Amino acid sequence: MAAVALKGVHKSFGSTAVVHGIDLGIADGEFCVLVGPSGCGKSTLLRMIAGLEEISGGEISIGARVVNNIAPKERDIAMVFQNYALYPHMTVRDNMAFSLKLAEVPKAQMEQRVADAAGILGLNEYLDRYPRQLSGGQRQRVAMGRAIVRKPQVFLYDEPLSNLDAKLRVAMRTEIKALHQRLKTTSVYVTHDQIEAMTMADKIVVMNAGKVEQIGTPLELYDNPTNLFVAGFIGSPAMNFIPSKRDGRDVLMGVRPEHLAVTTSDGLAAEVVVVEPTGADTQIFCKVDGVDVTAVVRERHEFHPGEKIRLAPQLKYFFDPASGARLA
């Protein structure tokens, strides 16, 4: 295992800069998630750590080594891709053992590593099958097994769950987290899904347009977003932003849906648009002065479209509309 450090890392494709001076430290054994919208540079950053993309400037270290000029196969990393990247003509066993064969690992040791990984991932009964005979979740387990047998210093995951259906994504999310807790290998995980980021990460790096917006634990980002982008990106349903006045200046008031309570007296005057009961919660989609606002409440209500209600903010954040910065 090893720490990963990025210092002033840049990436340009021709004259187009896509990553702008990233500084990031990932501790030994940490599970770090890079999250952000499509095109924010997170996959490019992961590929630079892997050595699959050259960096245009800065320094990347894995452990004590600066790896800028070291080939991918010599960086002691293992990558798990979203499309599994399995060899269709090889069995599960051979897919998992392939990198060890290339490294000329002794046969007995190779078989033991494959057996250990198969046991961890519940693949023992599938070792003699081919990828076409497996479900999407089983194929992703094989891809993870192929990474595990190498015993790398760092695991790199590039949106590994994006090809799976919603229910399987949730199950695999739990499996990957449990796997990390067992192996304690430094991991860097890329996703555009902030729920994945919140549930899996020790540390989240929120990226936007090639820059880091904020770094912190899931709850640090949720409770203390530093700007509008992070506040709106982290949390589901997303934070509401309502134009308001504070100390005589125009501001945006941010309120998370779960921090809006239905009240009969004070509060924001709202008009109900849609009510969605989910069982545990009720989501109320409203208009407040023409602005779309979502409330999530535990109690059940029989509201109808067009009905007038009041919503009381229990916790408020304030942001500067021009810069997006959070106000004290």
C-alpha cells in the first residue's frame, strides 16, 4: 500500500486546458472519490495517476516514487474499468490469472492468489465459465478479482458501476466498500454519482471544469459546502436556492429539502405542484415566488396541486449570487 500525492498537476489537449493545477494528497489506505459532472476532468486525472495519460505539468507520486516518467505497468497500480475489459475467450480463472502469468508468478502462488480473490468475491463456482455466461455484476466482480490478485499499492476505479442497473449498483457499492475495509488498499474512485461518493468515500474531491471545488469527508461537504456548486451537487434531492435579502443585500438562501418543515403559521408561502409519497418520506414539489422548491418530510400529507402551504426552513445557508461563495 502507498499514499498518492499530486502537486500542481495540469493537463492540456493541444491549446485546451482540461485540468488546472490540482493539488491532492491521498493517505495510505484511504478510499478517495473524485466526483463531478461529465467533462469536469475526473477521469483524465485518474488516467494520469495510472500513467494512461501524460501530464502536461506538475508531479504525481505513488509512495516515495515520483511516477511522471514511469510506465503504467511499473507503477504498481490496478485499474477497474466501467466496461469490465475482460478477455471473452478466457475463462474467469484465466482472466484473473492473466497479469500474474505475464509477470511469471510461480503456478502454485498464482493459483493461490486466484483462489483467495475468488473466495473474497464469491466467484468460486464461476471460475470455469466465460464472461458471456455471466451477469453484469458477476463480470464486474471478475474485473475486481483481476485487480486484487496483483496485490497493487493502489486501486483505481473508473466509474465501475455505471453499466449496472440501479438495484445492482447499490449492492456492488456495498461490496466494494466492504472489500476496501478488508484489504485496506489505497483506492481512487471516479464517479459522477454523488450518492456513490457519499456512501463509499473516506474523502471526497468535488471537481468542476478541471478544478477542485472542495475536499473533505462526506459529512463535511454535506454540512459545510464552501460554495454554490458544492452545495447544489452534494445531497439528493439537491439543495434549494431561493433569492432573498440579508442585511440589505441580494443573496441566495440555500435550504436542503429535508430541512423544510410544513407549518401552519410562519414560513415561506408555497404552492404545491406535485406530491410524491415514497413510503418512508413524502416529497413535495412546490413553487415559492416562481422558484422550484422541493421539501422532504417524514409525515404524510394529502396535498393537492395548486394548494397553498407554508414551509419553515430549519437550517439555512447563504451564498453570494455573483461569486457563488458561501457567506458567513
